[in-house]
Amino acid sequence: MRVLLSTYGSRGDVQPMVGLALQLRALGIGVTLSAPPDREFSDLAAAFGIPFAPAFMPVREWVANARQAGSKLPLLAGEMVGAQYDALSAAAQDCDIIAATGLFPSTAAARAVGESLGLPYRHVSFCPLLLPSDAHRPFEYPGWPHPPEMTDIGALWRRNIEVMNALFGEAVNRHRRKLGLPGLDNVRDHIFTDRPWLASDPVLGPWSSDQCDAVQTGAWFLPDDRPLPDSLVAFLEAGTPPVYVGFGSMAMEASRDAAQVAIEAIRTRGHRTILFGGWAGLGLIDGREDCFAVGEVNQLALFRRVAAVVHHGGAGTTATAALAGAPQLIVPQVVDQPYWAARVAALGIGAAHDGPTPTSASFPSALEIALSTRTGRRAAEMAGSIRTDGAERAAQLLAEAAR
């Protein structure tokens, strides 16, 4: 038996799939991972000995193209569906089932590969926000805001079908016709399927819906037993717990002074800072010894030793900080990140920054909430309720589906 895991997106889309791949391998199941051929992703797969099938192009290159294209999302979708289909169909030749997540055109390609080759297909989402539910409004695609007069959640989800048809329908159906597959009146529900998988923690992101019978497995964590670098350990032990600041795969183009704003506010509160550069290229603002720059490290081990975690609100970082018992301050940027910011605030384990741009006026008050005794106590209490068996459960479900 062999499983093709397909994803197209940032590290937050790739790393959980590597965690699932390891659980599949533990069951004696072969696995191939298809992900963007950016060096960080191919290296991640190689580090765990996971066979890697490159997707159609590096995601950083695609993101740069998307910025230049502006409102031409349907055009980009059309290019992705066809190119990704070619990449995935080659990778799937010896596979028995496909599980796919990431950008919608990529999952549409994976679904078409499954249909063309007669393979079962499972759609994966890492956030409840993206699946139809009576508990929340749909994600607003750029250029397609919710009509102010439309307040009924059911009506908004029905409109969401129309929006996704407008954005992706022509590209998906044009490619399906080329393959001899039937056209779709509702691309969203066909690609999501009537029983998608939701790989999020039930406490952090609870699920309820009369519209979608999702299977919530719990978050998929990638086991990491790497020790922290000696220089980082020395910094941690040289004083009180610092505040971690990192925005992962977010470029933070509207916040070029994000590092300075964060460090100055943290200093005002009497704390030190650990700064992760990431895609935003955050750097130290001076030579003072109360700040330390890190690269890619064992996040869970680090988060267990910090006073708070300031981040962008990706599903993986949010779950890891919650598992570590670290208070969070989320500065949400795109898609599901405002959802996770709101959840962290509602649970009392952190603060949600008001908007995507931290300033000297907005950031300190949110930081104060994250560093409060009450928030710290609540975060520590909740850590034990975060499930860590989500990838194991998903692997078992895949094994059963492929039999």
C-alpha cells in the first residue's frame, strides 16, 4: 500500500503532512509527499527520509507572481490546476489513495488525479474556518467581500459556492473537460467532498455544522527531538524567560518596523526577546544583549521556556504554543489567522492584536494581556488538553480507506 500526500502552500501546509507521513510509515505503509520544491521543504522531507515528489513550482515564486497579478486569481488558478495535475499524476502512479490540502487549485488537481486513476481521495483542512458551518461566516476572498445586508450565515455559505465558482470554476472545469471528466456546478463541495478531514485540535478549533460532515482528527504534529542550540540555551539561562517573536512564512510587507515595535514594547515590559527572521526577514535592531536571533529550531522545546509567543497565527504555531503552555499574542495577517487569533483570545490563553500591522500604539496593550499572570495561568492549565494523536488517527483512517 502507498499513499500520496499532496500539499501546496507554506511550511504550515507542509510540516503537518510530514507528521502524517511518519505515522503512515510506522504502520508499514509507503508514502510519497508532493510539496512545493522550495529547499526548506525538500530538506524537511529528506531529514525524515520521506520520498519527495516536487509540485509544479516553488511556492515563494508563486507568491511573488500572485502579488504581481493582483486581481487575476482565476488566471493563476487555471495555470496551477493544469501544471499541478501533471506533477501529481506522475507522483500517484504507484499509489492507492490521495490525501490533499493547500491552495484550492492544487487540491482540485489532486481530486482530478484521483478520478482519472480511480484512486480514493481525502480532502484535508487545517482550520474550521474554511469548511461550511453554521458556527462561522465564510472566509472572504480578496475582491469578494460579504454584502453588508447579508447577515444570515447560511445565505453567506450559499453565496460562497457562487464566489468559488466565479474564482475557480472555469479553470477547474476547463481542465476536467480536457481530461474527459464531467463538469461541476459546485466546485467547492466536489473538491472538499461530503466528508472532509479537519486536522485541528477540538479545544482550539471546535467543530460543529449541519452543512458539512467533517472528520476532526486533531492537529497533526511533527515529532521533534532536536536539542536547542547551545548558544540559545545559554541565552535562555542568562536571565528571566524572554518573549519569542516570529511571523513564520508571512512577509509582513506592511510592517517593515515590526521587529522594532515588538522589541521596544517587550523591553518596556522588562523582558528580553528571541527573534525569528522567517520570510519577513526580521533582524535585531541594535547590539544590546537582551535580544537573540534564531533560525529554524525545535519550536515546542523553545516555547516551553519563553514568557510568551508573538506570532502570525498560523494553525501549526498556534497549536504548538498551546501545547507548550505558552501565552500567545497573535498578529493575524491572512486567511485563517484572524480565526486563530479570536480563538486564542476567547480561550483566555493569549491576545489578538487589532489588525495585521503592529504599531507602538497598538502592540503594547496586546502584549500586556499576553504577559499577564491570568493569561499565563490559563495557558499552562490548557496545555494538557491539547491532543497530540491527530496524525496517528489520520494515518489509521487512511489505511482503512485504502484497503
